[in-house]
Amino acid sequence: MSRAFPRLRAFAVALAAAVGAALAVTAPAAHAATTTCSGTGTIPAGDYLIQANEWNSSAQQCLTYTGGTAWSVSTANFNLSGGAPATYPSIYKGCHWGLCTANSGMPIQVSKLGSATTSWSTVQPASGAYDVAYDIWFNSTPTTTGQPDGTEVMIWINSRGGVQPFGSQTGTSGAAGMNWAVWTGQQTSWKIISYVLTPGATAVSNLDLKAMINDAVARGSINPSHYLIDVEAGFEIWQGGQGLATNSFSVSTTAGGGGDTTAPSVPANVAVTGVTSSSVSLSWAPATDNVGVAGYRVYRDGVQVGTPTGTTFTDSGLSASTRHTYTVAAYDAAGNVSSQSAGVTATTSSGGGGGGGCTATYAVTNQWDSGFTANVTVANTGTTATTGWKVAWTWGGNQQIASVWNGVESRSGQGEAVTNAGYNGAIAPGGTTSFGFQGSYSGTNASPTLTCTAS
């Protein structure tokens, strides 16, 4: 599938939701029809609402409701080859762009959330390009008639056709007792964190949403003072789509008694346990907590670079002969975070051993009014194969990266650095690899000067 899928997916969801909700708010009262072929149609389903939310296509889409919370995409034959999805038909409970369902238990402040569970059973055709995903929204106030300003949490239980979440993969999680790849990204006015189930499934039963929300809080993606405003479950579709269906769906939330508000102790005895030309290894003494420590945040030069659950961490993809300062904080399952530890410093060793080196070449591949895509080619100029590389630069204007592929991004102000992914660090002498990204800008979009370091 086209790389445009992951680059524009989250923007598409947000715009689709905004357009669909804006039209839904002004639409007539919910009707009793069991089928809608309107791109902005809705069908009530008890305490839930089914929404068509077709916004990026003129092809016909019909949704058919068969009772309870069961519904299907009964007509669809989308054929988009890239860009944003054609549609996000979904069922939801809560307040979606000001349109609230009854008896939802939402909005509810994250810090006061006692429990949140969901079950969802689906039918997934064997062809097409789509994802099967929850879309969960948070806002700084109990409701909003426009774009929420908090966090968008997506939970992908499956996908087909090569589509990917917005942003880049930044970790993994065992939240709710399941295996997730964690992707994060930053839109203009809200954060996005996506959990991708590994392996995928057609159904989840009693999924502990609170555990996943707590995980996102601990990663700094959700502000616990914000409000959970709605939970949606549906299908983003690029190609095909007919036959996608929900057999049953439920979500339930309850308020707690204020919850755990005690932060863990500050991690002690942070020490450097190993150094190479491209990595620094650390260890520290376990923190303590009144309930239990869920994990740690590791900071390099003030920027978070890892969230290990244990008391060791290796920071890789670094430049040779470079000094860094590291601190560590502990967090618990309720999202309480300790102060950062005292800092320790480490200097990576010199590269040595065979004349390694690299160059990086920058090229804008597409540009429009406020955005662009670029590709960077990394070439090995040394006499031995690389084991890793890092490309760094400082923007001359106000450019900002939204998502990266084939690399791992870190930033500090206008400074950017991209290190190799796990699969493309090795480059043979004279060989090349590449990474790319989508970004935004205003004014001019001058190409930066790149530096490349190989290890």
C-alpha cells in the first residue's frame, strides 16, 4: 500500500469526524430506519449511535442496522490508492463533537475514572485495505462541539492492506494483558497515541480500557485532568469495505473515588554500566510506590528516550565521541510520575576500527500550502559495513515533522535527529538506505544542512 496511508491517516480521521459530527449535530432527530446510504447518516442503536461518516469519497456507502448493536457496511466498493481513507463508519457512546448519547457515563475526568471496559466482535472480509479500530477522544473540558484539544487514542485490533497508524512506533506495551505496538505522533492541536494488537484479532472481550488509558498517561500522552468524552469503534476504509460488520459492541465506564494520587519514589543510584561508540547502557535501584511501580521514563539531555518496565536501559543510535546526561523518573499505573533522578553523564567512545563514515542527501518529494514530504538518502562512505547511523540537522524556519518512516526521530527545539530503524542500520560499503517523513511549515521551506554519523 502507498506510504500516504500512514502519513495522512490520523488527520483524515480527525477531519472526517469533525465533518461528520458537524453535519450530524445539525441533522434532524435520529430516525427509525435500519439502513442509511447518506454519507452523514446516523442510526440510533439503544444507548449507542451508528454514524456513516463518509467524507473523502463520492462512492456509495450504505450501513444496515439489524438490532442490538449489530450493523454492517452493506454497500461499499472504495478504491483509493493512497492519501486519506474514504470513510470511518462507526458506532459510539459518549459525546462526539457535541452530539451526546444517553446513559453513557461520559464525559468523565481521567483522574476520577474507576473502570472502563469494552467488548467488540467484528466480521472482517479477506480483501480490501482497512483498519478495525477504536477511536477514543479526550478533551480539557467535559464536552466540545469542535476538535477535541486533548488526546486521540486509537486501538487497532486488526488491519489489512498495509495501512499503519499516524506517527511512528515508539515502544511496546503489555497493557490489559495483551501485546501492543505503541505508535505516537503530534498533530497541530492534539496528541495521538495508537495501540496495535499483535497479532490482530476479530474480537476483544472485556478489554480493560482503563489499563490502556493509564498506560498512555504514564507515557505522557494523556493529561489526567482531561476528560474522556467518547469511545468509537469502526472501520477506516481505503479499498473495498463491503462486508465489514459489527456483531456486537459495548463500552462501560464508572467513576472511582479519586484513585491513587501518590507518586513513586525518585529512582536512586542511576549508573552508567556500559558505553560503545553508538550506545550508553544504564541501571538504577528500583523505586517504591504505595500501590506499585509500573515503569520508568529515561531522559537523555532532558528529552524522553525510553519507557522500560525494568531497572536497566540501553540508549542506542548515538553519535561517537558525544557527551550526554541521563535522568530517570518512575511512574505508577494511575499515571503518577516521580521527580527525575540526579543526572549521570556518559561519553560515547570514538568510532575507530576501519574508517566508517556516511553522507546524507535531502530532497523534498512533494510540497503543498502548509505541508511537505521529504526523503533522505544515507550512503556508507567507509570501508566497512555500518551497524547504525544517525542524521541530524537544525531547521532554518518553523518546520515540524509529523511522522517518519524507516527511521526513529528525536527532537529538541528546532533540532532534529533520525537514527536507523531496527532493520536498516547495516549498510554495506558504497551502499545506501533511506528514510522519509511528512512535515508542516509556514513561510519558506528551505532545505536544512545535514550531518551524518555512522557506527
